[in-house]
Amino acid sequence: MELGVCANSPNACATMGFSKALGATLYLPRLAMDARHTPGIKILAIESSCDETAAAVVVDGRCILSSVVSSQVDIHRKYGGVVPELASREHLRQIVPVVHEALQQAGLQFADLDAIGVTQGPGLVGSLLVGITYGKTLAHALNKPLIAVNHLEGHIHAAFLEAYQHGSMPTLPAVCLIVSGGHTVLYEVHRDAAQPSAFAYRKLGQTRDDAAGEAYDKVAKLLGLGYPGGPVLDRLASAAPSAPPPVRFGPTKTRGNALDFSFSGLKTAVLYHVREHPEYNDEIRNREEALRTGRRCFEELLPLCSPATLGLVREFQNAVVRDLVDRTLLAAETCGVPTILVSGGVSANSQLRAVFQKRAASAGLQLYFPDRTLSTDNAAMIAAAAYPRFQYRQFADIHLNAKASMPLA
């Protein structure tokens, strides 16, 4: 991936490097110069809404100086999902080193910052409170503005942030699909009439039950394929034979709002199919034993999957991708917009990207995805979303609190 890193001009870029530290994967850019001399508003942002502790420094909402993410996947994997109390404790351990790493990689000191941005919600309250408390304390100690950011707005800005790295600007209005383990929602995005540098949003549809990423995790657990389910199911689907699948899943029908999603029924259909075919049982047990002994990568799980299992995984993914793409394109047609944005962790899915690219091109629509490292939870997108609020002096105070649910309006 290439992320913009300010050098002698806003368009200068440096390649994103990778290193292992703090017991997790950190995504760190290699800087070309002392960033203290870079003009513009430098915002340090903190993201801790779920199970990633992240910090980033972004200039003017566009130029990424650093983006550091400490993942907790290894901690929550044995539970098959995020355990809120464990997530909060890990955030407490990681937030100080992650923030210091972000500053070091940006080549900055605390005094060089212009503002502190934090995710206020939605998310796990305990996790959010760690980031908010640290951010409030830091802003107070530095006498810098504190900016509260909606996590969903961060995902929308991630698509713009990626476009900025390549010198482009999505045409508004647009329809944005945010699809992750916790959210599947459609918004119309347009310029705010009162604040032209900011965006305004209208919710078009949302999931009525499971988020798409949650359905991936539950199906992967059911099939003995581990956690998180999205990446491994995506790769197994691509490895499925071309033979007809063992079952077909039709389009999901929802009464009322045609732009609402539902994935609970699809997950249940997979469950019923497996229960009705005991021939799956032995290989599921074999895969579960492999996971217990630490064999969980794609190359180790693929030989333990029969053609029927691979076909089932492919059919499940086909159904999810079809529903996401169909309803998003329907939203774009209904709203008459020229642009589609797709963000969130599930937007990293290779088949989803390929189908969106084909369908959007056929419909004559602009399509923007963030790079995969900006698709999942990160603080660079929070800093980008904080910048318009800095421009309009929309600052939070010491009473800022976490919100598990937080509408985007």
C-alpha cells in the first residue's frame, strides 16, 4: 500500500512499511523528512472502539504522517469473538506505547500537535472509555482542542482519505456502504450546506439483525474455520471447485425498506444445511483440532476442507456479496448519485471488490474503496474526520463520554 506522507509537497508519498512491536502488527510509514516543518493542521487521533488500539497523525485531514494499529485478534481468537472486558484491559496496556509510536513515526513531539481527536462511539463502552480518557487527559495537559468523532463517519472519511493519496476527489453526492463486523449500513453523503468543508449524512438502510462481518464469523465458527472468519472464508471461496455447490441460497427478501439488509437467515440456512448432512462432521472436528494445535493459516486449513465445504463457503459468500452489491446499487439509483463509497473491514473482501468494480463500471458509477489497511479500524480515518470539526471549532470538553450507540447525522 502507498500512503501519502508529506515531504516537500502534499502529493509526496512514502511506502507503508511493516514491523512487529507491542505484541501486535503495527503499520508504520517511513518518513522522508522532519515532519515538524510540514505546514498544516496536525491532528493526533485515537481509535479504541472495539479490539484495535490505534493512533495516527494526519495533516489537514489528507496527509498521513503515521498510522499505528495494535490488534487484539490473538487474544480474542480462542473465544470466537471479542470479549469486551479483555478488550478494555488490552487497550489500557497498549494505548501509551501506540500513541508514542505514532508520534515517533511522524517525527513529531506532543507540542507540535494542533488537536487531539478521539472516537466517541459507537462501540464497546469500556474500550471507548480508554481512548476518550487518554485523549481528554492529553488535550488538557497540552492545552489543545479535543475533537469527538463518530466511528462511522471515520469509515466514510477513510474512502476520501484513500482517494486523496492518489490525487483524486470523489464526486458528491454519493452513497456509502459501511460494512464490518459490527455495522452494515447505507448512507447518502453530501456537502453540508452550512459548512461546505464538512459532510452531511442521510441513513438509507441498515441491517435488521447480524452485520455482514458478524455472519462471516458465525459461519466460520460453525464450520471449524476459526476467528476472524472473513479473511479465511474469502480465500477458501476463491479456492472452491467450479462444480455446482451443495446448496443454493436465494436473494434475501426484506419487507418494508428495500435498502435494509438481513444476514441472520443466511447464517441459519448454513447451520441447517450442515445439520442435515452429517458427512461434514468429521472434517469439522479435524479443523477444530487443527485450530487447537495452532494450525490456522489458509495453507493448513485448505487440505482439511472437502469440495463440498469449499462449495458451501463459496455459495455463502456469493449470497453476502450479491446482497451488499444489489442494495448499494439500488440505493445509488434511487438517490441518483454518481459515486459509490465502500468502507469497513468487510470491504477488504476480494470478491466484494471485484463484483463492485464490475457492476459499478457497467452502471457508469465512480467507485472508491479504501486500501485494506484503511478499511479496518484505524486512527487515520478518525483524524481525517476530525479535521472539518477543527475548521469549524466543534470541540468537545472535559465532560465528553463514550456512546455505545451513536447516530450519524
